[in-house]
Amino acid sequence: MRSIVIAPRNVFCISVEAENISPDRFAPLKIEEIKKLIVWQGNRQKILSDLFTVDGEDSPSKAEDMAIRLSGDFSNVKRIGEGMTSGAIEVQGSAGMHAGNHMSGGILSIAGNADDWLAREMLGGRVVVMGDAGNYVGAGYRGEKCGMRGGEIEVRGNAGAYLGEHLCGGSIRVGGNAGDFPGAANQGGTIFIGGSTYLPGAEMSKGTINVRGETKVLPSFQKMEIAQIDGTDYQKYLGDLLENGKGELFVGVAVP
Amino acid sequence: MIIRGGIVYDPSNGIFGEEMDLFIDRGKMVEEARGEEIDASGLLVMPGGVDAHAHIAGKKVNTGRIMRPDDSRLGTEPRNGVCRPSTGYTVPNCYAMGYRYARMGYTTAFEAATPILEARHTHEELQEIPIIDKGALTLFGNNWQVMECVRDKDLSKLAAYVAWGLRSARGYGVKIVNPGGGESWGFGTNVKSVNDPVPNFDVTPAEIIRGLAQANELLHLPHSIHLHFNNLGKPGNYTTAIETLDLLKDIKPSRMRQVVHVAHMQFSAYGGTGWRDFESKAPVIADYFNSHNHATMDMGQLLFGSATTMTADAPLEYGNARLTHNKWSNHDIELEESSGVVPMIYSRKMLVNAVQWAVGLELALLVDDPWKVLMTTDHPNGSPFVNYPEVVTLLMSKPKRDAEMASMHEQLQKRTGLGEIQRELDWADIAIMTRAAPARILGLPDKGHLGPGADADITIYNLKPEELDTSQDHSLVKKAISTAMYTIKGGVVVSKDGKILCTPPGRAFWVDAAVPQADTDRLMPDLQEKFAKYYSIQLSNYAVQDAYLPHANVIRAGLSIEPLQEVA
């Protein structure tokens, strides 16, 4: 396993776009070459070592043998792990917007919080966030018909609005609450929300949404039987009937 | 400037692959000149490309951009010292259009459909498209004033309105889209044949088409009517195409050109009674074009991948939206048109799409005279214009067509005859279909050729036509024609090996047709009433001001030499 540690040199007031922080980009390069990878801060083009310190093993390796540790505050650094196919990134603090977008393999773990658009249009692999995630987790970006298509996202804390919008596959698990409209236009993915949420599954045509806590269900869902999942009772709904949908929505039955 | 030793294809002047030197002085082709020399020894040299039918500017293009932020993420290029930023693939931003045409060796492109009411927007965008020369065709086919004149059989008033409309829109020619259908769409219906009456107007599409064709010839306009047929895109619509073309057989052209140019013929050459037995009727259409001389067409070739359909044929777009469950924009343009936009993905695994792909190629290969068929993709309806090199190589290489067909639905061979066509086009055919013919069909005497007096718009491709086997080495051909070695526009090198060197503003062509003042005087009370009663804007705010065309090139036409009086 080749380990590389990256730390910010200072606090970024202007956000940084760092899609080059990815096992695939680092793997064939030596440390000196990694330092020269391009990042943008605002409208200024810079190199990685202008903004970050880079330490670790020098000899190139395969992407699957790469472990990148991001030490410090990365909450204003966007697009970490964009399109990664294998290997691991461990963010020890929080990560900025678009972390893990388009990733198709490997593991992205974030010890703090993740900002909006976490793992949007993800294809495969695994993302774990120990804290909270922002809006549009696993969603499709503006105008896109398909969001996440495969892989797994786990958010241990809460997630923002539009969780898994335009989901086409894969699964998202949120331990806490989710914001408004989770699983909007779901076309075949799976969402589990441990806490409460508001109006899940609008315009969904396929897939499954499971809400353990309280929620308001749209009137365009058809009430079905009570189902038992993992020993818990859930009220099952079918919808969204506006889209002639065959999606399944399970809402936890509150124990009096 | 002198271009030395190129293998020149200039079909308008009867030059087909001759090694010769070209001379440029002050933006024009001349017999003899001095100055900078470009060595083009053995390389393919043609006039700059002319695109006679593309949707490159105006409200529906912009609606496409607004609807498709996903598209604008594709093809982004940052600005540099010369170029502004580029975005988009099927609906690029204005700057990208200019750069991409220039890189491909094109120097002229015409926006194919603009309602008069929205012409100001079109010209605002055209002005922002750098490098290329351009113009915009004006929509007349569903216009209330047109239909009233046709109903009253008042040809001189119709001609006065067409002249007034072109002047108001700063338009180049008469475009007709699904005549009568756009107006019917206001009432939730469509016309189903050329003899189906338009609600509330007591006219038929046939009468509208004939009326506008006669007015077009009365005004001696440089371009003929430019027609998008009724029933476009529907199975079995080839009969409508033939029926419509037959309507125009007896009309005498006022200039040395066709009487009707058919837009994106591919979408109107279908057989079958529905999508299940959908098949190509390209051979029937091609036979018609081979046996008649009053019509020309552009292919409207469809290619697989992403496209954005946009047209003034609003009922068609409603059908597309229902079929694909995709995003849909529907738009009513007051007394003039209706329109729609729907994003589309064409798939080679879908039999219907594969048949459509084959129909376009069949048309171009089965019509014997390349002067009658223009190479287009109806950008961005069939495919974005950046894919023209793909179409060219398909036309030039039978092995490439065979390889492509092998990857498609097995039923395709039964639904089209493309597999049996042996013809492979040569550089002379391509030079005609992309340069000489579009210029002649549009009526642009200084475009599409390299004779003395022509605009010095020249493309030099990095391939040696005498050494390259276009049939076998199609991938080399595609690479070479995707990025011109030199694109020269108005005597200035604007692009070299894909790098844009400078971005001069292109000119905008429009046609000012004169009509007798008496006819205009008869027309104006009708218009004043319409603006007072129905239009959302005032008559005085309607016409596009010259400020929107800082590089205008006015072409005079009309009944008399007197210029049209300024409208009060």
C-alpha cells in the first residue's frame, strides 16, 4: 500500500477545485510530479504544492494500492476523488462540494461532514461520511436525467434536501434525518433513511425508499399493506402515481 | 496572399482536383497577387464550407441551452488570449459555434428558422458568433397575414408582406415549416395532409405553399422557398413529400436555381404505417429528385448519440416529448408560429433510429446529381454540426457503412436498401455538397467557389487526395477533415491546425426586396389592425433595427429597382 498525506498550507477563503486529488491521477506519478498537478483557486491556476504539503512514498504504484490521506480542513476543497476507479481516500476532516462525483470504484471516507453534491452521478464504489452531508447526495447535476447509477453511500449523520434525486441505481443509507424531497424522480435506486424526512419519492417511477422515522407522504401514493422488514413494521405505499410509478415507499409505523 | 501547389476542388468553376496556385487580395480571389505564401503542395484545397441549414441562433436555440445545462457541461474549453470560453455540444454557446465551424473549415452558416417577432434575438446571437458569415431564414408558413392573403388570392399583397416581413426580420429567405400545422396547434390539432384546411382560415397547406412560392418568384429572391414538409417525422410520410413537390412543378423560377429547397429530407422519406413496420422510402424520393429539376434538398442526416430537436413544428415536438418522456418546451409565437424543443438520444440499437440513419445516407447516395443534395445534419436535430466529418466519411466509404451496419439491428437490412448501394462519393461530390451547391441554392454568388471576385474563404485540409484511398482509410479522412490545416476567411487565416488565430466578426446577409408602394399601402391597414388587436408589441417596435446588424450585407431584390419606402 502506497500512502500519501496531503495537508492544506493555510485556510482557504476562496474555494479550491482539486479534481486531481485522486488515486488514479497520483498512482503513476512520483511525489515531485504529484506536487506539480494542477489545481484552481477561484480563477487562478496553481499547482498542488502551492496550496498543500504533499508527503509519502515516492515510487509509483497501481491505483488500487493507493491510499491518500487528507489531513486538516478540506471543507473548501471541491471535487476530491472525482472519477476515481479504485484505491482509497481518507478525509480526516470535512470535504467540500462534489466529493467523489462520477467515482466508479474504491473507497472515499470522510470523517467530518460532506458538502453538497456528494458522490453525484456515482457509478460504483463506496462513500462513507461519519458526520452530515449537504444537499443533493448522489443526485444528478443540473439538467441530468440520471444521478447515481451504482455503488453505495453511507451517511452516519443527517443529509440535506434532494437526497438521491434522479437516482438510477445503487443504494444510499442515511443514519439520521434527511431534508425535503429525498428520492425525487427515483428510477431504480434504494434509499434508507433512519430518521425523519418530508415528502419522499416525488415523481419516482421505480426503486425503493425506506423511511424509519416520521414523514409526510404525498397524496399521489397508494397505501398498501403493512410489511415487516428486519423485525420492524412498515406501512407500504406504491407510487408516484402521477408518473404511473411502480416505486415502493416504506414508512416506519410509530410504536405508541 | 498566395496558396501554392494545392490540389484544388472548385466545382463551380469546373476545377476538380487540379494542382494550382490561388491568389488573394483584400479579401477576394484575384488572378494575381503578392504577399505571404502558404505551401499547400499536394494538399486538398476547397472553398470554405457553406452550411445552408442549421439552427445556430435565436430563441429556440437559447431555450435548448436553458433546458440542457447537462449539455453545456460537455465540450467546455477555457478562454485564451484569442478565444472566449466555449461550452456545449448539441447547443453550444455563440462563441463555440464560430470557433467550431472555423476549425472544421466552414466559413458560412445560415440559421434556418426565425419568426419575425423573434428576429431581434436571432440577430443578437448571430452577431456574437465570431468568424463565419451568416444569415437567417424567416418563417412565413403559419403567419396570419400570409394565410389571409392566400385565402383572398391576393398575390401582390402577399408579395408585399413577404418583402415587408423580410425587411422587418432582416431575413434572408422564405422558410415554411409544417404550413398550417403550427396554427392548428394553437387549437390542439395538426393538419394531416396538404389538403387539410387550417382551422378558422379556410386555406390549405397546399395553397399556402403555392402562394408563398409564387410570391418568392415574383420578388426574385436569391433563395427559393425553404420547406419543412407537413407530416414530418411520421411513418409513411413520403407520400406527403411527393404530393407537396408535385404542387410546385409548374412554377417558373425567377433565377437560375430551384423552385423549392426541401429541408432535412431524411425526416420526410419514411414508409410504413407505424413504428413497427417503419421503413425507408428513400429510393422513391431519390427517383423523384432524379426525374425532376425544380427541387433540391439537404440530407438532415441523423447520427447516433445526443441531439436536441428544435423546430417550429410544435405538434411534432409534442409527439417527441410523449415518445421519449423527456423534457419538452412548447412555445406559441403569437400570430406567426408555434415551436418546440425536446432533447433526444439516438441509439444504434433502436431499429427506428437505425433506419433514420440509413435513410439520410440512401438519399445522398441515390440522387445522381450532387448539386441537388446538401450535406447537413439539421444541427442539432439529427446531430451537432461538429459531426459533419462523420457524415462525409460515411458517404465516401462503403466499408465504413458496412462496418457501422454490422453493429446495428439485424432487421435493418430488410428495412432499407443501404447495404446494396455500392456508390462511394469522391472529393468532387463532397466539394459540391458542402460548398458549391449550398452557395448556389442559397443564391450567394461570392460564396462556395474560388473564381476571381469570390470571397477568399478557403479551406486547406492536411490530406493528399491523390495518395489517400478514401474508401479504406476513412479514419484518416475523418481526422483530416475534422480539423482543417488552414481555414482562411475573407483572406485572413482564422484557424490553423485547430488553433483559432483571430476572430474577425462575420457579415450578416439579408434581402431587401422592393415592391410597388401601392401594394404596401394596401397591406399596412391589415397590419395596423393586427398589431392594435392581437400582437403583444407595437408595430413601431417590431422591426429589427440596423444596430443589430453592425456588419450587414444587404442583397437587393424585388419587383422594381425603387427601394422600399420606410414604414411609418
